[in-house]
Amino acid sequence: MRPSIEQVIRQSSQQLAASSESAKLDVELLLAHSLGKDRTYLFTWSDKLVSEEDECTFLALFSRRLVGEPIAYILGQQEFWDLTLNTAQHTLIPRADTETLIEWVLTLSDDLPDHSNVIDLGTGTGAIALVLANEFPGWNVQGVD
């Protein structure tokens, strides 16, 4: 008999718990991606059976996570602020603690003109520059590495 969404999440989370602090979230993200659904679907339809094809897709992704590959590389994207950024093995993954810099800039923004020039030096993946350009469309934001 095919496993349900809930069974896949429970069993895989237990298996991943020894090597990931966010095992359940990791499994939910991988399974939702494998099913072509969002995480809400997993909670709403937890008793739904996972097809053989979807399970194979999930297991291929899950095996990569079991050996320590970051979720952002497996899925090819990372949420940062309110953007979804593409990721690849040759890029750094934007970290949540970097969002504190964005928060700090927001506290200063009232004192800056609408058409400010901003340079993100050592931009790396450009996550900070992209968020600032998105938050402040009137700003001229440049990222320089």
C-alpha cells in the first residue's frame, strides 16, 4: 500500500532528525516540491496517498538532504525577505540573519530622499541589493563585488 503524506513526513523526519535541526520543515519542503504543491496542501490533505512517481522524486531529493546538501541547493531557491531567489551550488545561500541589515536600512529610510543612490559593496549573490531595489523602487541600487 502507498504511504500517505503524513506517513512520509513522519518517517522521513525521524530519519533526518539526527542530521538536521529543521528535519520536519526540510521534509515538508522536499515533499511539497515533489508533489508540485505548497506546504498548506500537505496539512490539508495529510491522509492523501503519495503516488509511486512522486515518492521516487521525493526519495531522490531526500537522499541528497540526508548527506547534508542544503535545501536551497536541492530546490534551487531560497526565500529572502519577501523575494524568492534562485540558488545554485556555486552561490552563497542568503541567510535569515542578513535580513537584520534590511531592517536597519528600513529604520533609516524615512531620512533618505526618494531617489537615493545606494551601493552594496561586496554584494555576493546580490540578495541585499535586490531587496532594497524591490522595497525602494525610486532608489538607484547597484551591487558591486
